[in-house]
Amino acid sequence: VVGSVLGLNAAYRGGWWDQVIMQILDAMVAFPAIVLYLVIITAFEQGDIVVIFAITVTGAPGVARLVRSLALDIKTRDYIRAAETRGERASYIMFREILPNAKGPILVDAMLRVGYAIFAIGTLGFLGVGLPPPDPDWGNMVNEARRFIFLNQWAVIPPAVAIASLVIGLNLFADGMREELTRYQK
């Protein structure tokens, strides 16, 4: 949502607004995601909200870039000019005219990003900075089982398979969505 709003505003308003937003987002992309996760999580108290915030902050630039590129194409169409001629507000045009016409690629990207977020949460849990210990976390389970890997190698397998199968399933679902949306548009 954050990335979509930033990308829509950058594309529709253009000019210096577009340059400022995209420069800030490009600077965020320059840092490795894991470094930003660790900085954000260590700056605040460890918890669910902080982990979600860290993943949102690191994912927003990619979403914003996608939405911006889609919106730049859509805003040149005749129905956008007609809405501007009718005197519609910028927010109406962005959220009622541009965004609905860009929903296909945005939905597919969202599904892929959910898989990415699951991997990120697992990685943070494995590193010990993810969700606090009472909360169930597959990455934390892999980390706990790692200590006993020489006694019982099979303890690492279930959480790792759970993460992999969920992410693969989400990616297959996103691929199916992409094919269906492509077929629907033809």
C-alpha cells in the first residue's frame, strides 16, 4: 500500500515531486535489505509490528517503482485526459482511474512479495532478531534445531520444508494469476 501510493503520486504529479520520491526510494534500494532489517529491528523493541514495519519499508521501493512505471503508461490514455477535463481531483484520477487499470501486475507482484516476506521473516527468525520466542516462527525453529543437527538431522527438515512449500505454492499461485490475467486481457 505504501509503495503503491508513493508510485502513483510520483507518476501522476511528475516533475520535482517524482524526482524527490524516486531519489529517496533509489537510495533505500542501494542498501541491502538484510542490513535495513537489522537497523530497523535493533532501533526499536523486538516485536511483530517492528518486523512487519521493517519488511514494509524494504519492500515499498520495489512496489513504488512498479506502480510508477504502470501509472506513467496509463496516465497518457484518453480516459485519463477525459477525467482531467471533467475537473476530477488528482486523488480521484489516481485511485479510481489509474490504479484499477494497473491491478493485474500489482496483484501478481503482491503475491510474489508475500513469498519474499515469508523468507525474510524466516531469515530474521533464524538470525534471532525476528519474532519474539513465544511466537511461532519457522526460522526460529530451524535455528533451534540447528544446535542439535549432529544428534538429529531430521529436526531441521519440517520447518525448512514448510517455508519452501509455502513460498513455492505462492509463486505458483502468482504465476497462475499472471497467466489468467494475460489470457483475460487478450
